[in-house]
Amino acid sequence: MYLVVFMSQRDDADDGYSAMSDAMVALAEEQAGFLRLESWRDDTGFGCTLSWWDSEEAIAAWKANAKHQTAQRLGRERWYDDFELQVCKVERHYTLADRKQQH
């Protein structure tokens, strides 16, 4: 499993951002290899989106998706003052429920 961490600093104007963000979440959920997504933004405009994927190939296909590429371009041109992206391989994963089942 892989985790994509996208941290961003937004500017003050919405200028279509909210609608595009909602559309990208819906589109990501349709992609092969997509597992899960969580996102939040604070009052200063700093946000973090975490998305989990089953392979590096799934992440590459998401990055290459034409609608996602449009959103990426608009983000650079219009919505983000700065951003950082990290792709991480998940070495271990479990939940409290998993742990309780072991005992």
C-alpha cells in the first residue's frame, strides 16, 4: 500500500477551488487502485490531503488522468501559494480492531 501526502498553502480566493476539489475527490474514488482519502484545511489556508493507493502504478495513472492534470495546472496557476507532495510506501498498517482480534 502507498500513501500520497499532499500539503498545500491556499491563497484567499475560492475562484472555483471548492467545486474542483469536490470533483477530484469523486474522480479519485473511481480510479483503479484507490483505497481511501482524507483531507482537511485550517483557518490559515494550510491543508493536507492523504490518499491511499494499492500500487505505484495506480498513483501514476491518477497523476496522468487528464481531468486531474487540469486540476494540477489550475492549482499551480490559481489556487496554491505553495505545496509539497510525498509518496510513501506503507510498511505496516493495523487498527485497534485488528489488535483486539489478536487477543
